[in-house]
Amino acid sequence: MQWVDRKTYEHEMLKARTKEAQGDRRDYWQGCKRGLRRRFYGEDFGTAEEHNLCLSVVDDADRKTAERGKGYRDALQLWWIKR
């Protein structure tokens, strides 16, 4: 399965870094960066346990943790591209 090409990965990673630096939903964009790495490198980035943990915290009671989980999930889906 091809995850995402290098050009898209680099473009979306720059977008996530820029948004994070602007202070807009920092935790969310941190999760996005991690999700983008997983999307690009696949199973070579992180373990299956780490991947499952990142996905499981989307509804966590701690807002920051939940935001990181949502960012991770959204990056895996690349939902924001072409919006």
C-alpha cells in the first residue's frame, strides 16, 4: 500500500509546522506531524502499539491528549488536502 508521496508529505509537514508555530491548536498539529510521519514511513515509523495508542486517545478526557489523537487520526486520513 502506498501511503503518500514525498512531495505531498513535505508540503503537508510544512503546513503542520507552520500552523503549530502560529500557536493555532498546537497539540492538534503535533499529532498531525506524527500522523504524517506514520502515513509516509508506514510501519517503519513507530510500533503498532504506539499507533494504536495514538488512535485510542481521540476521546481522552484530557483535552491536549485528545487533540493530539485527533491530529494523528486526521493526518492518517489526510482529510484537509484539497479543502
